[in-house]
Amino acid sequence: MPLTRDEAIEVRRLHYEEHRKDAHHAMQLNADYGKWLIASLLLVHGAAIAFLAQNDRLSKSVLPLVFWWHVTGLITALTCGFIVWINWSLHGRFHGSVSPQMIYDDTQWPDYDGPARWINRTHWLAIAMGLASAMCILGAAVTVYTRAI
């Protein structure tokens, strides 16, 4: 049974309101988790370099082995943060273009194809950079372990 015009408008209104709530929650959760993850990666890499540099024996024997692992980890963590910022900006621009007129007018619906492609790409690229930074921790640990044996 087809919907009446008033029912169709009500469905569209509910869809619009849900879209706005989802956008708000997604942004807040992404921001909170992203800040925590990136801060953790930066802390681990930075603390590893600082810890090793404060000890004369470790700064001569271990730091040269893992220095570039941790520098690369810092760079990829910062790159991850930058890409996440771009992703959030794209989300903000996309959700900012959502208009209440979409409830009444089919031509006012947002373009899901164009911006979604870049949102998707930056999303996965940020994940890749975060994983690369985490893998640098593992790389440093394996390097020290294999050289110590």
C-alpha cells in the first residue's frame, strides 16, 4: 500500500532527523577514539626514544637499533592524525550540506557518491597509517630481540 503524501513527508522528516543524530554521534565517537589512539601512539614512540636516550648504555647499544622505527612511528602517527582531521572535515562538509528541504524535494538529497568516496578513502588511509605506526612498535621490539640473541 503506497504512502500518502503526508506519510511520505513524515518518513522523510524522520530520516532527516536520524541522519543528523547519526552524524553528530559519529563525529563525537570518531573524535574521542581517534584522539586517544593517536595520543597513545605518539606517547609510546616518544617515550621509547626519551627513555633510551636518558641511559648512557641504552643510548649507545639499543637506541641506534630502534631510533628510526620510533621516528617512523611518530611520523605515521602524526600523518594518521592529519588524515583523520581531513576525514572529519569532509564529514563536516558533507553533513553540513544536508538540508531540511530534502524532506519535501527529491533534488535536495545530498550527493552520496562524490564526498562519500573521499570520506571512505581518508577513513581507510588513516587506519592504515595508525596500523603502520603500531607496527613500528613491533618492528622495534623484534629488532632489539633478534639483535640481543
